[in-house]
Amino acid sequence: MNLELMFDKFGRIFDPDQIIFCEYEPGNDFYMILNGQVRILKTVGNSIKTMDLINSGDIFGEMSLLDGQPRSATAVAVSEVRTLNFNRENFDYLMNKTPQIAFKLLTLFSTRIYDQKRRLQILLFDDITGKVADVLLMLSEKQMVPENAKNVVIRATQEEIASWCGQPLAEVQKAIQILSKGGKIEFQPDKVVIHSMQDIIRTVLQKRKEIK
């Protein structure tokens, strides 16, 4: 079944800057983005951090449906966003009537759970260099890059890395300069070249030890 054909039944539209749902509020539904971009925000200490920027084809809000707990983050439309909105009732419909879509959703659920765990690890770093190195490690994991790989190309901008780190761009750029001067990475406008994955892994493991 074409997702666009489901819009009349399950579709919702959000305006730019509109709050879709808030952290800690009850939730029993989730969304799949057809068009647009959504920012996921989470309270960390006394500040609010960007955990993710998600785009067409992504899902969000699914954890409340799966575990029945309050929302773990806030979702805000960055641009106009067209979504499919699924609750428990129509989720059962999807599972029973559209197995291809159901399989895709379950695969995305698994990926999202992993992503949230990794992003929480990144946010726990006090050291911004550690945050940046862990973002690069996370992105390499998504590409299933071997730990001993050399000159690995990661498609990401400095702005995107700052978003994943939940830190101001200027601070992240300083950390990128530190890693670049150390010979660990080479940053280009739309990509990062990791010269040695083992160097990045060592940096992340050392920073994690410092947290403990």
C-alpha cells in the first residue's frame, strides 16, 4: 500500500514551529513523516538539547505506544510537516492488513531504540570533543564500518554534528579543530574523512572512562 494513499485516513499536517507533542505528557500514538522535518528535543539538566533532526520516511513518538510511558522528548515541526498518525487501534490495522508496512515499521522501531540509546550516551559526555568523536563513531556504526578501517567517509555537515551533540555550532567547531589538528579527521563542507577508526574509538573509550 502506498503511504500517500493512506493520508486521507491517517494524515495530519503541522505548521513550522508547531509543537507536535511535549516531553512528559501522555502519549499513545506515533507519527511517520511523509514530507518535512521535525526537531526532537530533550531536557538535560537545566537545558533543552536537540537530540535529532528527522526527515521524510522517519518515525517518531513510537516509544510511548510501545511501553505506555509518558513522552521521553518533545517534537517540534521545523518546516511544514505532513505525517501519518498511528494510534493503537490503527496500528493493529496496519499489523494485520499491511504486512509490508508493518515489517518496515518494526525495523524502524528497532533502529530507533538503538539510535536513542546512542544519542543518550553522546549527551552524557561533558567533554565536547568526546561528544563529536562519539557522533562520528555512531555514524560509522550505522554504515557498518570495520573498527580497523582507514580513511572512512562520513556524509555529515558541521551543523548536523552540532545538532547530534546538542551543542552550539561554535563549540563543536572548536572540537572539530582539535580532532583535525590531531590528525584524526579531515573535515570538508559536506563530509568527514576519518583517517583511522581505531583512533576515534580510543578517543571515545577514554572519554567514557573519564565520566566514570
